[in-house]
Amino acid sequence: MDYIQLVKAVLPELMLLATAFIAIGIDYKFFRNQDEKLRSRVASNVTLYGLVCALGTVLIQYHLGIELNLGNGQVVITPLNLMFKAVLIGLMFPTVVFAAREASCEHVSEHYAMLLLSAIGACFLVATDNLLIVFVALELLSLCLYTMTAFYKNYKEATEAGIKYFLAGGVASAFLLFGFSYIYGATNAIDLPTISQRLTDPDLPVLFVVTGFMFILVGMGFKMAAVPFHLWAPDAYTCAPTSVTSWIATGSKVASFLILGKLILPALSNRSLSEPIIGVLVLMSVLSMIVGNIGAIRQKNLKALLAYSSIAHSGYLLIGVIAGDAKGTSAVLFYVIIYAIANMGAFGVIAMLETALGRRITLDNCAGCWRTSPLLAVCLLIFILSLAGIPPLAGFTGKFYLFFALVENNPIWFNLSYALIALAIFTSAFALYYYLRLLKACIVKESPESTRALPLSLNLLEQSTFAALAFATVFLGVYPMPLMRFLISRLTN
């Protein structure tokens, strides 16, 4: 392996790693005995500078047209991979901005270091075609998320949620690795291009390969929070620090669906493999849409409500995976990007309101929140309506592409594609109830004078972050074609 090329390929990740050490070093050397808010502000600024440098490096690599394949697919640099690296680093930016305002603990710099390490895992996950690196990167991402969920040691519910998340995640990882071993045993390869070629072999042991993919779907179903592997999500979303919740709901989901597309798409081109795999995917999609939306209706805590909403959106995303072609996968990747943007913004608003009100935000105690910050109220309106799929916002456009991809390819037996889309449309309409109830509670209702919070003052960076997320949500809904063309062209190639 050419190590100079390797350093060039992983330079953004090396920058993130260096930033983690610098943040810890500065905190320990100069600010260890200072006020926690000051330490958090310094560590967040260092982290943001590192993210800007890493993002700039990714954009330069993209502009120079760098394409590399090192170590039998261990590190792969393509325009598609670079774009998703940029998306993940971009999503980490508001995560850090929101974390800077949250209540701190004594381990300030370690918190930001864990965020950066999870970003490194996500970036390696999208930039590899090797099953071993996929597993290692996924575990790096997951272990950081488990730790950050239980980061506040004095908060018993967070500790409990972190332990549940860790135990369930460990079992899911075992299933995933077991599935990889089956695929390796059947194809004698661990790099995805070679696996894709050998899946078309007429002498392929079909039962062996199908069993492997079933185990992979169990492992990836957990990472995506798809039913019936979703039980960790409500506790983890509710009990983790809100900035961490925003990253769990967005960054990890973006990386997971990209790698799912890389793993599943080759198998769906083989009819003997596709039928049982599609059957399981349809079941997961249907259950996720139904359970997610029904579960969300029962929630009063806003983070728990968005957790069940995330489960439902996993069901919508699986529709594009079921389509089984480049257009379906491109629709999945487009939707997961716009979903991540809107969800990041929604959790960011919750984080800011929790700081202003000094309590967890529920439907019962968030009345009059628009008085706290009119800007946050407008942004929340945009984010929630996008998640609900209201035109002309990006959520509507994304669902249109998902449904159209399935209708165009129609891979399900007896034209059941139309029944699946009808269910998706019905559950989307069903979801309007709890989304509008959330908006009514936060924007329409007035709070009693005695519980009204003082106006929340956002700094310029926070205002710019929310404005950028809201603008992206509107822009990708009105003008989605450049991104879709890019995704389709790269996946076709």
C-alpha cells in the first residue's frame, strides 16, 4: 500500500483525530480548574475549527477530482463518498454548536473528543468497500454513541438508557459480523465489488447467502432503528444529551443507510436472492411505519415523539431500498440527507428551549415557546412541516422520489408495491396529527405568566446554524434535481 496516498485519502479523519487531542490537551493544560461553561466554550471553539479544516480538506479533494482505492477496498475515495463525508462533517457542526449551550459536566473536553471520534467512525464507514473496515468503523461510531448516551453520570435514567443501548447494540453487532462471515464463506471475498460480481455466479450457494443477508438486516436494522429492532431508540433519544440525540438521529442514520445500500443493492440484482430479502424488507418497512407513527401519538416528551418519528422514517426509507436499483438507492440517499437536516434542526430547537426553560420539553410545558425566540419558532415550523412531508419543503420531495422509484421498478409480487405506497401515504397523513399537535403546543398555545421564560438570545453562530438548516430544508424541496442527478449518476457508474 502506498502510505503517502493513504495519508492523502484519510487526511480529513486525521484532522478530526488531531482536533480531539488538541481539545483535550488545551482543556487539561490551561482550563482544568476553570468554570465549566468557559471550558465548554473553549473546547467547542477548538472542535469547530477542526471541523472547518476537515470539511475544507474534503471539498478540496472533491474539487481536485481525487479518486483512490487502497488496500483491496479498505479506503475508497470517490465523489459520492466525499460528498457523504462532507454531509457527515457538516452535520457534526450544528451538533457541536448545540452542545456548547447545554449543561456541562466535569468531563467537558472528553465529550467533544467523543463526538469527533464518532464522526471519524462515520467518515470511515462511508469511505470503504471492505467488510472488515465497515465493521470496525461501525463499532467505533457505535461505542462513542453508547458512551455519550450515558455521559451524565449523575443522571440515572441516562445510565440505564446507555446500558440498554450498549447491550442491544452488542447483540446487533454480533449478528452483523455473523452475516459478514456467511457472505465471506459464500463468495470468498470481503471487498464489495468482488462480492457483487460473485453474487451473479450460477453456482452460488443461495441459502447460505440469503442467511447471511438476513443476519446483516438484523444488525443494520438496529443501527437504523427499524422495527422490530427499535426498542433502544425511545430511551436513548430521551435520556441522552439533546446534542448527542441529534447526532444519533442524523449522522449515524446517514452512514447506516449508505452502507446498507452498498450491501443490499448487489444482492437485489439476483432474483433468487432478492425475493426473500425483499420480503423481509417489506415487513420491516410496514412495521416501522405503523409502530413508529402509532407510538409517536402516545408521546408527550418531544424527544420521545421524534424518536418514534425516526422509526417511522426508517420505514419510509426502506421503501427506496426495496426498489432495488440505482434510482431507488439515490432516492434513499436524498431522503436521508434532507431528513437529517430537518431532524438536526428540530432537535437543535429543543436543545435551545431546554436551556431557556430549564426543564425537559413536553407538550404540556412548551406553550408559548415562540415568545422565547421567534426565530426558533419559524425554524421549528419549517423543520416539522418538512418531516411531515408538506410541500414545497424537502420532506415532500424526498417522499415523492421514494414512492416513484418503487412504482417504476415494482419489485414486489402481485403489484403489492402500490399497497405499500398506499400504506406509506396513509401513515404520513396519520403522522400529521402529532406533528401539528407539536406545533400547536409550541407556537399557538400561550403559557401562563408565571411559567413564561425570558426571551432567549441566540449568538450569531447559533442564528447562522439554524438559518442554514432552514434554508437547506426549503432549497432542497424547491430545487432538488442537481443533488438527485449527482446521486443517480454516481450510483449508476
